[in-house]
Amino acid sequence: MTEPGNTLNGVDRDALNGTLEAVEKNPQLAQVTFTLGADWKGGCRQSSVTGSTRQAGATIDSRTARYTLESDEPAALLGSDTAASPGEYVLQALAGCYAVTFATHAASRGIELSALRLDMEVDFDLQGFLGLDEDTRPGAQEIRVTAHVESPNTPRESLRELTELVQRHSPIHDTLAREVRVSTSLA
């Protein structure tokens, strides 16, 4: 796959280097906040719309697009099966972040990716959610990812190292693997 200019894996390497330099000079630029508004639609359904994105406390004015995300549960899990489940969105969030992290870190190392597919599974034990067993956590028990990474000129060992690097540097992987403070307040 031929890419224009200094682009590799769909990543503009000049822009990547510019971002690295800018953040090294001004570490506050590394502080990014995403926002979302969510409305319950009855039953297990809800609809969310993305909001503003902030960097270093300032709204990124160039990002004006808003995206709608719908969620529901399968009928077997009390939903009406009209959209992806929150559990599937967890996998999507991780998949999306892995794709960004693979493409970016591969590009910064001069690794050309010809294909990337992620097979993903997440396990939940509903006893925790339903309050049937207070010793069972309601959250995910385990997430499994199999990365199918192809590169025309990169040895398998280098792809294995890239995969390990992705796990260490993926923000969503880190969010899921470590404790994160979540605060919820009643308006």
C-alpha cells in the first residue's frame, strides 16, 4: 500500500513528530478531556452524544463533529437488542485504542502494517450486577485479545515486541487494567 508523503499506516509522521516535540516543550498539551452526554431511553436503552474535546484545558475548536452512540442489551439480558451492549462498547473502545496505538507506534518505528485484526472477548458474571453475590464484582472478569498483525518486512519477534508495547502504551488498556477514580454525583 503506497501512502502519500511521510505517511505510514495512515499516520502523518511529520505531524506525529510535531506532536511529540510540542508535548515535550509544553507537557500541559498532553492533558486531554473527552466529554459525552447520555440520555436514558427506557428499559436498557440509552443514547449518547459526544461533546467537546479539551486539550490543556482549552476546547479544541477544530473538532465540531458530534457522534451519536446507542446502547442496549440483548433480549436474554433484559434488553430489546436494538444496539450494541455496553460490554461490546468496552471492547470497541479497547479495539479502537489498540488500532491507534498499533498504527502510531508502528509508524514511529518505521514498521509498515499491511493488516491488523483484533479478536476480542469480555466475560461478566451477572451475579454481581444482579446483587445475588456480594463477593462477585459486577465488572468484567477478564478481557482476552488476540492480535493478528501483518507487516510485509517485519520479523514476527518485532511484531511481538510491538504488541507488548501497545499494551503498555494504550490509554484504554491502562484504563481497564488499573484502578481509575470514578466519581458520580446527583445534579
